[in-house]
Amino acid sequence: MTTIEEVAYFLLTKPPLDEITDGISGIVEKYRYNMWTKTQSAEALIEIYEDKLQEFLDTNLELAGLQ
């Protein structure tokens, strides 16, 4: 089963740019420009945007028929 941590790592490496907020894309950019490590970036995403990540996760599970 997918976890919120996996959602955070996915957003760092393959973000659906049309669906993410400016704040999330700011963290993704810091990771992509090597300003933050992958772990730092994922932790920031989870800390600041946990509700949004959970929403992404729930939608994904619903679309996959797993929820």
C-alpha cells in the first residue's frame, strides 16, 4: 500500500505540475536544484502539506479501486 512518504518522494521526482500548489513546487524546485536533500524535501512536504499529500493518496487509491 502506498504511504504518505511515498507520495512525497513521488512529488519530488515526478510531480504532476498542473496539480500541485506553488508551495509544493517551491519545495520540489529546492530539491531539483540540490538546495535540499531528498529527505529534507520529503520531510518538509509532509510537515507543511500533509493534508494535501493525504488527499493525493486518497484520490490515487480511490481511482485504483483500493479504497
